[in-house]
Amino acid sequence: MTKKWVFLTISVLLLIVVGCEEKAAVIKMKDEPLIVESTQGDFDYNIIFNYVTLESGSGKKLDNDLISIEGTVNLSRIGTYPLLLKASYNGKITELIFEVRVEDTIAPIIHFVDREILLLIGETEKLNPENLHITAYDYYDGLITERISYEGNIDYDKEGSYRVTFLATDTSGNQVEILGDVRITSSIAEYGRYLYDMTTKIYWGEYYLYDEKLESPDNRLILNHDDLVSVSFTTRARQQFENLANVNNNSELKGIGVFFEINSANYYLLEDKHENRLDYKETVLQLKSQSEDKIVFEAISTYLSTDGTYEEKRPFVLVRIDGLWKVDEYHFPH
């Protein structure tokens, strides 16, 4: 009997010791997944601690500082990123795979040069947004102008204004819709004025869409410069325009954009070459000649002087290339 009781006593003590031994810690996750928006910034790994808790084997809450994280999350790339969470407690290692999903849920934007688009009667057969000074930009995909479509009926052989819905969809399926008007005119003078004013405003940087992700206060990347000038100008006029605008071409990002220096007036041109003359009054266009593929205006700019006013006359020339009217010669009026 004595040996039997001794055996039972030892067995009970062993069970008590084993039962009192602390188990490994437990990492518990919330049921909801961690989904973050794609950006160009860095992922804040501390967010993970809002989705997990650490407990001892007996259910006691432990400090999340005991958890280490292995792996990386690239916010600039959509996808699922598995991270290895490790917790060391009482000499035991606990591991858990935790997934972070990076998604793009922000719709692109459509950037208009002018919400009313003016076209010459009979000059167009189909609306091509890429030729209309419209830019589509998505924070994840970048420039997606080629993904612009439109809905609406336009009679290109009849004067009038036509309401159109422009749409742009990014690769994640996010879509933006925006209304615009397409007006058909038979007036060469009106159409010339439309392109002249557009060219002047492009020169002043009013139609540029710049990359807000670049935080430099002195320079910003113009995203749609190439789109605007390739549609607006012939090769000769583009060179003339960029000389006038003193563009600093960014060779490393060729085809993406150019840098303009920002001056105190907040336009994207060099201050020493683009001071707005206080004596400038107005510019009037006079049609000088017209052919099937060329329209020549005389741009008469009026300036104030102590003796009254004086005029400067310079050519403003449009040529048609592949069915698209482009500026071939332009002189900044003021």
C-alpha cells in the first residue's frame, strides 16, 4: 500500500507541474482583413498592432512589443503581402502569417483644357479625346489618357453644341464620369481665336497637371506637357514654344513630362522671361489667308504708351496635319 500511495503522489505532483508549465504565447487576429490604399509613401507597420493581440497560454494579455515583423509591404504595388509575425515568450517562439492587401480604390481624374471643346464643321469624323487637350490621370496607373471614352451623339456637319459624357477607367476598374460640351462652328475666325487663346494659356502654364507627389517647392514634374504640345503644335512650333517657355527638358523622364521652375506668381515658367507687361491691352486676330491645309492670321497686339497706344503685328499660323489643326507659328503677345 505504501509503495502504491507513493506512486500516486508522484504522479499527481507531475501532473501539477506539467499543468503549471506556461504554454507558448498566442497571436490572435481580428476577423477583418487589413486593406490599405496604394500610395507612393511607406507602409506604417505599427498599423498591424491594431489587428492583432498577444496572449499567454493561460489567456493573459501580453504586450504587443513582444511581436516582431518580418517581410515588406510595397504600397506602390497592388497585391497581397504575407508578413511573418513572431513572438518569443517563456523561451518559446510563436509564429503567424499575417496578410496585408494593397488595393487601388481611388477613381482617376479627367483634366480639361476647356470644358467646351470647339471644332470646325465638317473637319472631324470621330471624337478622339487624345486630340482634344484632355488628360486622364490615375494615382496608381499614372497617365491614362488613352483610356478615355465618351458617350453622346455629335453631328460634325451641323453647327451647334452637343453634351457629351467623358469616362476614364483605370486598371483596377475605378471609373470617373464628367460632362463636357462639344461645339461645332463654321467660323474660321472663332476657331482661330479658340486655338490662339489656348496656346497663350498653355504658355502661362494654366493647363498643366503636375505631380503632387513631388514635394520639392522649387520644381514639380508636369505630367501632361507632352500630351498638350504634341496635340497643339507642329514640331517647328513646339521648338519655338519651348524656347519661349524656357522649358527645362527632363531627359531621364523623357516622354513623361518636363520640369518648370515655379516663380512667385505661381505659374510654371521662368520669371525673368515671362513678366506680364503692364502696358499690354489686347490682341485681335485678322484672317489673312486660308487654304485646305493652312490658315494664316495676323495677331495685332495693342500696348499702352505715354502717347496713347501702339501695335505689334505678328503671324499666327495653323496647319492641318493628319486631319488635326495645329499651331505652326505663334508669338507670345504680352
